[in-house]
Amino acid sequence: MIEEQPLLKDKVIKKIFTDKDLIEYQIMIICAAFGFDRKDIVDLKIIDPKVSNNIKSKDVEMDIGYETNDKYINIEINYNKYKELFIKNDYYICNLIIRQRHPGESYKDLKKVYQLNIDNFDCFNANKFIYKSMLMETSLHKLRDDLVTIVDVNLAFLIETDYNIIRKEKDRSLEKLLYIFICKENNILDDIYKNDEIMEKVREKLNDLDSEFNDGLYYNRQELLNRGAFDEGKKETIKEVAEKMLEESMDEDLIIELLGITKEELTEIKAEIETSEN
């Protein structure tokens, strides 16, 4: 797990990846992640994040979903690693395939599904920046089909990379495009993104979002005290505040410190939240 990074909040990234003014940046990320040419992305549009109208899935949402003339693209921001994470992300992929076909229709016109996981950790513990997964035969390592492609990006690797290496990366590399989320040093960003109008626009949006978080979305211990979150018997209030902090992907150690609770109590709160969601 990497250290707390203010711009790595899932809500910040979601806003960047759903901002219509930043469509070219979004296309650049998709092309760099999956090896597409710009001409491969035709009529990119944001789709409803709800994975299905099925009653069993009505409250399940992707982080960001796109559709083109021949592709579905799902981007997931995975801040914490947990046991069911891969299954959850696979569930989105399966639904993007299922939603395309109605009884009696052919399978030949299914759009391919691409999933980009922007991870706050090294999901395969191999100290790589990027991992690509497809449906393969295990002994022959032959591709079964190319209907699904999954790319995991390890931002923890990127944070440990010297910025001079990033600076030397080719323009539009995935490393360069995502480095903006983990660096707040303006002189470094000026150097990396000089004369790049698209990245300057992203920087401007991120600065606005960062100020928004600093002004209204970060928590102050005294404010919480004033709200009574620490009073004896106010467990429900603590739970509500903890739930909001978890939604904002706040570091769990910081939640524990601010709320004055133990790790075990936070684990119990998380379990209660998960139970109520199921």
C-alpha cells in the first residue's frame, strides 16, 4: 500500500475520467493502457455505471464505463486490496458481455470488453508497473479468445520511480499520463508536461479538485469533536463518519487516529457496512 496521496481519491479520479472537457486525456489513457491507436477510439461516450437492470445487480456500479462503436471499457479505481477484489471486477466484465446479447441473437457481433484497474498496490507482487491479463490456455500459453482484456496498473511502482525516468518517457506513455496523480511538485510537473496543452488542462482540473477537498472533504479532528462524534455512547455517529471517510478512500490509520478508535473497532464498523450493503 502506498502512502496517502490526496489526488488518489477515487472520487477525484472519477471526476477526471468523466469530465467531458478532458475526453482527449481519457482517450490517451485508454490508448496507452491497451495499445490502441487514436483512430481505434471512435465516438467514445460515458455510459451508465450501473452494471445491470437485474434486481440482483441494481445497486452494483462500475467506477467508470465507456462505450465506442466496437468496445466497452471499464475503469476501476482500486484503493485497497482485499480477497474478493478480482471477483468483483470480473463481475463487471461479465455483465458488460451479457448486456450485449438478447435471446436469439448471434454472438459474432459482441463488442470486446477492456478493463483498466488503477491500483493503489501491486496486485501480483512482482514489482511491475503494468500487468496484462487475457483468457489463455495455461500450459501452451495460447490465447483462447480476445473478447476480454484486463490491464492492472500499479501506482505504488510509479511512486517509487524517479521523476527523471518519468521525464524521459515518451509523450503519452501511461507512466507520464498517470504521474500527475501522484506528484504535487509544480516544478517537476512543469518539467514533465511543458508545452502539453491537454496535460495542463488536467493539472488545472486537479488543482481545483484538490482545493475542493482541502476546503470541504477532508476531516478535522476538532470539527468532529464539535459534532459529538467522540462523545460516550455515540457509536452510530462514529460509524457514519467512518463510513464517509472510507467512501473517500481515506487511509485507515488516519481514520483510527481522527476518530480515536482501535483497529479492531474499525474492522467491526467495516463488517457492519458490508453486511448492510449485502
